[in-house]
Amino acid sequence: MPAQDVHETAVARYFEAWNATGPEGIRKAVEAAWTQDGTYTDPLADAAGPEALTAVIAAVREQFPGFAFRRTGEVDGHHGIVRFTWELVSGADGSAPVAGSDVAVLAEDGRIRTVYGFLDRLPQA
């Protein structure tokens, strides 16, 4: 598989995990997207392993019901490293109070080993 396809697939699986619903759906999507020892770190979360990743995603889904994550730009990658931008969009009114950019390091099998997330926009307190 060409490198760009590997990067696109990894990012697609990542969004499937963040948009999954219910504990079982999230867990299954996390296992498809991340390696068993996969990690996710952003200014608000630091998670390692499927249980912690599932818990972080479930907490965000609970905090933002009716919202979905979507990619906002092109996937850019090389040497098993990929970066992309995203926003969290309301299904009700299309607003996107949260946006960011992530950098992921991929394992040999194309799954995510590590994600470093950056939050570019957060809701006003």
C-alpha cells in the first residue's frame, strides 16, 4: 500500500474511533485504530492503552452529545508520521466550538502508536 494510503487509512480509523458511540463501539474502533500500547496526549488528556483511550473518547462524546469530529484539511505524512487538522461539529446547528491539529506516529501495521493533539479552538468559559 502506498504511504499516502496508509496515512489516509490511519486517519480515517482515528475519526471512526472519535465518532463511535457506546462503550463497545468505541472500544472496537479504538482497537482498530491504535496499537495495544497506543497513546493519546493533548493539553487536557493523557491516555495509554485501549481502556484509557476508550474512556477519554467516551468522556468527550458525553460532553458533546450530537457532535461529530471531521477532518478539515489534507492528510500530510511521511516516514510513518502523519498530521491533520479537525473540528468538532454540532449536528444541530453546524457550529464547531472545538478545533485542533494532531500528529500521529504509526506502527508498522499502519495503526496508530502515538498521537500528539493540539487544541486550536475551545469553547468560551
